[in-house]
Amino acid sequence: MNSTVVVALELDRALSLLQNVSRPQQLFGPPGADEQAARAAQQLYRQLVRALYPDLVPSVQRDEATKATAELNRLYDEWRRLAGQTGSGWTVATRRRSYRVDGPPIRGDIANLYRASWEQDGQPVSGLLKMPRRPADSDLARQEASALRALQKGDLEFADYVPGLVDSFRHRDSGSGRQRQVNVLAEVPEAVTLADVLRAFPGGLDPRDAAWMWRRLLVAVGLATRSELVHLAVIPENVLIVPESHGLVLLDWCYSVAVGGKASAWVGGWRQLYPPEVLAGQPVSPATDIYMATRLMGLLMGAGAPAAMRGFVAGCTLAQPGRRPQDAWELLRELDELLVMLYGPRKFRPFRMPAVPGNTKATRRQ
């Protein structure tokens, strides 16, 4: 029996089982609080999710399977609530795993981020589920997933500089029926954004502290170039740092395009960080990301940066893309030479700060 026939049979059985079910008890049994009942309900739920997963069923039954999956999620959430296993959370299921979402969303520029938990290799794992607020922005979520997959195939030495993509899938709202592309991202513990740093140091950050952030940001930009991508959203909210370990992660690859492409969207709250070619709808290049990263670091340091460093910033943010540096890795070597000239041999400098939440708005090109 071929795999297509097996999938069709599993789907028909699942649809038949869900037929005429209106209450979770009819599907999962009495909502007992014991572990055995919870395990049995979870096992049935996962079996049904695998059978109904829309991307793997015959195309003529895809809409039916999508609606059935939304109803299954509703029934399972209600059963868990009755069993006292959850409060106001909800479940998002894919063929691979089930994500339990709890707590209020973190509002990003175009998407809400929800804290989620799931099981992986029998162990509890947590991360972020990223869902566009408008279904029309699902193309940006798909672009992010595509970019992260390309980056994950690149230089593994620097894999921690970009978010880990756990999953990407379409999700239909059980209430409205609207579909959105959803990405699940690995968590970055103990991280704050450069927007937090800006608020914590309104008079400007000591350039010696900015140095390690700048170096790592150029590595992230260089990784984009190696995958023939331009990030196009190097703004404070999208740069995570881990103060204790001096880690850095460049977030939000929704806006990224191939080198030579044109921006379809930009973050309107940070228009001053964008170079002229983006705002004019012209082709972008690695020099575009270098411009944004350098403007951001200049903003972070403020007027207190040494004259030589301010000159370095000016040379990387010229209006004409062809006159700017084109290679982030070469620019990193030049920055290292400047830092040695100004501050001597590199050494670890502890950095501590309070975390402060922030928010931005997005502007989309039509």
C-alpha cells in the first residue's frame, strides 16, 4: 500500500472520529486530573493531528482537514481546561509536535510573539511562537523562515548569531478561520535588546562597551552576505545581546531579500537608520546592512565617541552605496585595528544593565 493511500485512510478515520463531536468528553473521555487520563488524551490528540495535518493530505481534502484541525485544537484546549491542566492558554499543533502557548503576547513590529512550550526527545523545551497580526503579512513570515533555513546551512561556527528556526507552518484561527504563517523560534535566555541599551544609557554608551556589540553585529551582517541576503531591519529592537557572555543574535529576518533585490517593507519607527536606496525603492546590497549597523552603533554611542570612531562611522554611512564598505568581514578587521589604536589590545570588559521592554511600528511598501 503506497504512502498516499495510507495518508488518505488515516485522514478518513480521523474525520470520521471527529464527526458529530461537540463536547471534548465525547472525544477524550472524562476530564480527570490524573496523569494516565492526561497521557491518553494527549496521545489521541497527537495521532489525530498527524492524520489531519493539511500540508500532507490530498489537495481535494485540504480545506476539510484544516477546519477539522482547528476544531480538534478547540476540543483539546477545552478538555485540558476542564481537567485543570491549564488556565487561559491555547494549543497550536503541527504534524511534528504540539505547542502550548501561555501568557500575553509580546508585540513586535508586524507580529505577536508568544511564549510557548513543547516536548522534544521527551524533554520540555520553551521558545517563542511568532504569528503575524495580519494574515496578509504571512509572506513576510515565510521569507523569514526561508532566510533562517539558508543561514542554518551556512557557517556553523557563527550559528548562534541568528535565531534558531524550530518550525514553520500555516495555522488557521479556530474562531475567524483566517490562516497565518507561524514561525517557532528558539529562546535566547538572559537577553536584552539594543533598544533596552539605548534607554538605559540615554547619554550614550561607553565605546569600549559598544565595541564587542559592534564586532558581533558585523559578524551577523557578514553571515547574511554569505547566504546572499540583505537583512534590511538592523534596528535596536532586532538586535539581542546577552550581557554576561557578550552574545548577540540578529532577529527578524522577515524583511530580508536577496542581494540586488528591493525592500518590500521597512520599520517605519526607525526611518533615520535606513540608507537612501531603501527609501527610494532601489536595489540593495551588503552595503545597505553595513550602513544600518553602523548608524545604529553610532546612535548607541552618541556624541561621546572619539573623533576617529566618528570618522569611521561617517565613512560607512555615505549616501552612495558604491562608496561604502561592501564586505562586513573586511570591515570587522578594520574596526579591530581602530579599536587597538584607541584602546590597546582587546580584553574582556564585563557589561551589566537592567532589562527594559520596548516596541516599534512597521511601515509596509505597497
